[in-house]
Amino acid sequence: MSNITAFNSDNGFTAGDLKIDGYVAAVPAFQKVYIADGREYNASINSSGYHKIDMISTILVGATSGSFTVGETVTQAVSGATGTFIETIGSGATAENLVYRTTSTEFDTTNIVTGGTSSETVTPTEVNAPPHWLNWTLTTGDFPDGGSNAMALFEGRIWMNSMTNPNQWFATRQDDPLDLDTLQEDVKTAISSQSTLAGLVGDALVGFITYKDNYLLFGCANSFFILRGGSTGAGNLSQLSTETGLFSPDSYCWDNGGNLYIIGLTGFYKFPNNMAVQGTALDNISMRLLPNLFKTLKLNRKTDRVVLGFDKDANQIEVSITTMDGTWGIAFNYDISTDSIMPDTFSGGRIPSAFLYVNSYQDDVAGLLNGGYDGYIRKFDPEAKSDDGEIVDSYVLFGPITINELIKANVKIKEVHIILAEASDGMTWELYQAKSNELLVSGIKNSTLTPTHTGTFSGGGIQASIYEKIASDSIAIMLKNNTQDTSWALEGIKIKYMIAGKTKE
């Protein structure tokens, strides 16, 4: 388990600065993380909906003789510390001058710091090392009305929505997240749906999805729009799909093949990797595999949080659906290789509220990270034989097995042959029978049906065949393991069955 350090007063953070009862947008850009939590901008960092985390700047506190020039080199006499000026937050004696230090020598509170271009000076009263929690303050322009809860980095701009005007979008100046003045006329100027020919989207904007710098998707409540040709000049918005919309700003992920997976109000979909250029139809995965899943879920954008993550190691899409406070939730994963949906169960606050895949040479860090409601960050470990100290209750059901060639025909199991992985621990098997498929599945699911035969295997490899006699309208076999500190892997199963006469009335 790796340790992480929470932001505190030493970093400029106070509990309550960040509103987390809804969606929070966070965009890594220019060695910082820009954050919007759905509230309007406020000059007070405690009440503002726009913040940033600065990972690189040293803060020199103190009144300057004038204004430093962004990008100029600043040097401190005597100490020899040198850096690049980034911005000044505030004014007067408490002004915070952000400088990216370019020497190993640190700034001190004794000597004058001078700008190489502007010749302005400051003698720091405090020198604070990164990281910092700061108000995201613009040098020019205004943030969207009502705040933002969806953002993305595309073509060097930070794109954001407006909580008050859901059809509008805004994007900062290229390479300058502090400029949202759309009235300038140069090619890099900040832009919005009102200031460019690309125009508004024809639906309430929910989130942004970028594919590198090739194109930008606007996920709306009931549709998708796509921006092709860049954000200025010949760029244009066109409708990509009206089959579904994006449920929330985080309800999507990409796989290794450039395919996009999203959840909308009505299902779990795959956008094929050529859809943006060839107009290929969407694949409604949930409708194919579990037609009633989303009817049962009854998702609500006001109360529910949906997040997706791609696990490169397992080649699976992880989906977590919870209430905003994490008091209720379900999860499932979609296995791309087998085209199958499987349920996941997380106890307590362990159900994920966020996913992030981290590439790293450190084994204990690399992988799909799951941020839980209990404040811990975890990752899947295929070598572990317990789930964060708890028993892993895993099972697979084969069936129902029926005879379709004859009306009212019984099916009889003659032999079941199971092969486990060589390194596998043991497992339990159970044979079930019932008068119909529905009675069989519901009985097993609700634990109201008793198995007719059970047994165990103690280790891996080829197992002895099961020859227990069982005949009925509908039959199934369950393989499972719920023993502490054990794990099992199924290599193969063969079930031999036959017609066993007609069902008795």
C-alpha cells in the first residue's frame, strides 16, 4: 500500500473549499490540475467553484514594485536562485508570486528577486514550496454563468460547460488557462459557442470527450455532437448520434483499440473506433446481453454517479453506478474478449467513485486505480487471495441446460468434467434441477433452491469426473469458492447430457 498525503492548510487548502456532492471536473494541463465543482467563481477561495492544484511553482509572498512579465526570468541576488515567472495572485504585502524554480538553489526571505525583463522586484516575506491549492483566477475574461462541472483539454484549450446555460460551451485561450476573454481577435483567442461559427449544440451539454487532438465529442443529454477541423477557422460542429446521450461527465472510457464506451440513460454503448469518420452504428451492448438492465436501474442524473474505467491488464471495462453520497451502488465489468457482462460486488465504502489507469514501472502502483467512497485508493491484484482482507465470494453458473428437440422433454446429466488451472486452489460444485428455467435461475439467485448434489475439489489440474444422477426439465451446475485466502481459475468444463424421456405432468 502506497501512502498519499492529503492537502491541508500548509498547501492552502481548507475543508469545504471543494464541493463534492455532485460531479467535479479535473483537467491536468500545463503541469497543473484545473478543477471546477459546479459553483460560480468567487474571489474567496473558500466559496469559489474554480480551483487549481499547482505542482511546480514556488510561491514568493510579498509586495512587488510593479508587475512581472509572464515567462520572464527572475533572479535572486546573493542566493543565485533563478526561476520563470508564472503569475501573481492577490496584491499588496500578501500577494503570491508564482515562480517555476529552474535551479537547485532555493529562494530565501532575505534578498531581492528581480525580473530580467521587467526589472520589477520583490523581497519575499515567505517562500512556500509546491504543491499548492489555489483559486483559479483569470487575468482577463469571465467564467461561465453558474459555474461548470464538465471540462476537457483539447488543442491547448480548457473547454467547459455552463451550469446556467446548458447549450453553451467555453474554451480558454490556447496555451493560457487564465484567459477567457472571447472578444479578442487573434487566432489563439478564447472562444465560446457565441463567438465562433461552430455554434451551439442542439441539446443540453453533459460532458466533453476528446480523442487526442483529432476531434472533440460533445456528450449531450440525448445526443452526441462532434467538432471536426479544429476549434477555430474551418472547425464545425455536427450531430454524430441521436440514439443516446451521455449520462454524466465521467460516464465514458476508451479501450486500447480506440473504441469508446459510454453509459447513457438507456444503456451501455460502444462507439466503434471508425464511427467519427464512417458513421458506423452504435453497439448497444446492454440491450444485446441484458435487455432489462437499465430499465431496472432507473438512472437519475440528479442523484446518481456513473463512472467507467478501462483495465488494460484484464482487457475489461469497469462500471460503477452509485448514488452521489455512495450509500448505494452496483458495479459490473464488461469483458471485451468474451463479449460478456459480469457483476461486481464491493463491500462498505469500497465501491469506486472514480477510476484512473496509471502506467508505471512500479508494480504496486501500475494498474487501474479505484477511488472508493471510504477515502482509499485501491487496485485489482490478480495475485491476491483476499479482497482487501475479506473473503472473495466468486462463482459461475453453467445453465440452464434444457432439451429443445422434444416438447416437454427431460434432460439428464451423464458426466461433468472440470479442468482447473494447475496453480488453482480448490472449489465447490453444486448441481441444481427445477421444473422450468425461471424457477431454476430465481431459486439459485434467491437461495431458495437446494442443490441435489454437491462436492469439492481440493486442488488444481484435471479433476475426477462427476457422475451424479440428475434428470429434470431444467438443470444447472454452479462452481464457486468462498474460502479465505484461496483463489481458483477454471481452464475448461465439459458437460455430457442426454434426453431422459418426457416430463411427467
